[in-house]
Amino acid sequence: MADIPNIKVTIDNITIEVPAGTTILEAARKIGGDVTPPAMCYYSKLKGSGGKCRTCLVEVSKGSEKDPRPMPKLVASCRTGVMDGMEVKNITSDKVKDGRAGVVEFLLLNHPLDCPVCDQAGECHLQDLGYEHGKEGTRNDFPRRTFEKHDLGPNIQLHMNRCILCYRCVFTADQLTEKRCHGVLDRGEHAEIATFIEKNLDNEFIGNVIDVCPVGALTDKTFRFKNRVWFLKPMDAHRDCPTCSGKARVWTRGNEVFRVTARKDQWGEVEDWICNECRFEKKDINDWVIEGPSDIDRHSVISQGHYQGDVGTVKPQETLPEVMGRDPKLLMNIHDVSEVNKPNRDLSLIDGPAHSTNFQD
């Protein structure tokens, strides 16, 4: 088999070499940072994912060296392969910013304002997208779609009101489990994720649909309304599990384990799939071997004020001496700096509260 040749692509004025067949989104992820377009439906571990949400739209200002013409419309970076000499604009394009704002407006068209009560708040990709590209108001004057909540088995609940139809959970169930009992029913405005004839999702790895959901549509019933993620400490942990790798992330507060999820990379994608036993049943701290604090790469309130290192706490550096140029005076005689109090009056020796009569001659 011949070696795959490398080709050059420029994204936001940054040139990188990638193997032929790489998509624009994959090339942008190699660069990292703000150059990487957001993705709500693409998942590198799921075949066929991508092309649904349109949040990763980019502008191709130069097709290739052989055909330098720009592409007439914005393209989905998760579905468009790079060409040698291609030039792409993401955050440097006003067209992309305007188009992405329109996509976010459509995604939020029927999405309820559940953030104050949603368990996904604090780690929701749609929250990040709305904050970065959304608008303050909405132009929609029509009622939002509403659905009843469904229990998809004893441990998973479906909030279809929040779903953006990214299809990630469908691909996960289809490719990770032996059988798939849920999918997308109906079309257009009436399309929804549902189980066939109200079946339960009882496969050993079906809990992973919670991790791949970018919003709060699929939630863990063992964790619902118990705590906020920014109050918990995410810890990398493992256990001897006969079903999966046993490598997970436990969310603790003190010695109490509130939930267990799969470990995720900087793009919010699962590193190792975990089984239902690890996820739903092992909620005792003694069930796990704690490796250390999880490294939260995403810009999230979860990482705000959290700790890194072997011990888990880092004493903050005292900045006052650097600002003042000297150490602060912790003990100070008020008589030396005040002309109001008389030198012969000691406030600590006064019986009871001090009044004006205490300072008379």
C-alpha cells in the first residue's frame, strides 16, 4: 500500500501539512485554539456523523493550487476534504460569523431556557455556542415544540424539548451496541428521537448516549438534580471491570461520588467507552482507584477554581508585597497615624462600647 501523501492547507493564515483525505475540521483541530470550528453533531469515533448541525461552516477562499477559485458558499468543514493549497477562513471571515449566528438562532428556535435546572449546564456545548455566537433576543413569534419526557429504561431520561437532532446517540447505539432500539421518527418539524414501541434502552453500553449528547436531552437519572457540576471535583479513576476498560471520570464532593462519566478529550469526545455498571452502579469512592484531578481543557466553569497537581491544592501566591513594594503591616498602633484618638486613651480597656464621653478631657 502506497504512503498517503501530505498536502498543505492554510486555515486563518496558519499553514499546516495533513494527509490527503483529511477534512477541514480535522486539519483545524491539529492547529487547535480558536481556529477550530465548533461541532455539535460531528464525532470522530462515530462513523457517518457530521453534516447535521451546520455549526462548523467555514469559507473556502481558495479551492486549491490547481483550481484557485473560491467556493461559492460556506461549506461544512466536517464533511469537506482539504485540497493541496486550499485556503480556509474561520474566525477571520465575516461571512462565517454571520452564518454561524444564523445557525445558532435556528438551533435555539425551539430550545427551552432550561439552563437553570438542566443537568447539562456548565458543560453544555450549546451554551458555549450561544454565548459566543448567539443573540440576546429571538425573532420567533410562534410557540416552541413541546414533548413529554420519556424514561428510556431505569437510568436514562429523554427531554426531547432540548434535542437538536444531532443523531449522535443514534450512531452510538447503532455502532457500539448489538442492537438499536431507538432512532429518529417523523420528518421535518415533527422529527424526534424516540424508541420503537416504547422500548427500554437496556444494552450494557447504552449509557454512553448520555456522554455523546451535546445538550441536556439525554440525562442520567441517578444524578438528576443532585448537584451542579461546578460544585463537584472531576477525578480520573479506574477499576477492574470485566466489561469495559474501567477508566472513567468520577465527580466527587468530599468522599461522595455523585456521578460517573467517561473521560473526554479537549474536544469533548469520549476517550474510552464505559459500561452501565461502572456508570450507574459504582457510586462508592471505595469502588475506584483515584488517579488524580481531571484536566478540563474546555473553557468551562468546571475548571474555574479547580485544582491540578498530585496533592490537589495549591496555595495562592501573596501579591500584596509585589504591588506595594513592601510587606503589609499587620499590627499597627492607631495613635501613631490618627490625630483623633488621644494617646492616653486605650480603647481595649474601656468597659463596654466606646462613646464620645470616653474621649473628653
